[in-house]
Amino acid sequence: MRYTAEVVISLKPVVNDPQGLTVRAGLHQLGFSEVSEVRVGKHISMEVDGDSESSVRQRVADMCERLLRNPVIEDYRIEIRADGA
């Protein structure tokens, strides 16, 4: 069965985010003063074949641990859905 895996990688809360500060400053300059904090991350979408949602989730977690994120400064969240769902 084919699944779609959505991975969101974000900086850990204790890590400074200079890109987020730059985006927030730009939003303020454009008149969006209600924005109090911005954190910038990565979104990765992939199609993965597997026998079950749990096996695909584990494979994607392995991908995150081995390549997709920097474990020192980044966390990740995985969402899995069966294609056609």
C-alpha cells in the first residue's frame, strides 16, 4: 500500500532562530504588528510504500534520525495518511 508522509522539521525551542526574527521584522514592516513570534522550519512530503501505517511511520522516523534533521538543534513531527484517504 502507498502512504503519504508529511514531515515537519522545526528548531528546538531553546535554539535561536535568526531567520524567524528576520521574517517577523519583515511582517512588522508590512503592517502585521500582531505577529509576536515566528519560527521557520522545513516541510517534507513523500510517498512511501509499506505494509502498514506503523511500519511506514517507523521508516520515516528512521529517515529523520539518519538524514532529514539535525538532532542537536531540530525536532520533527510525522503525519501519515493512506493514499486515497
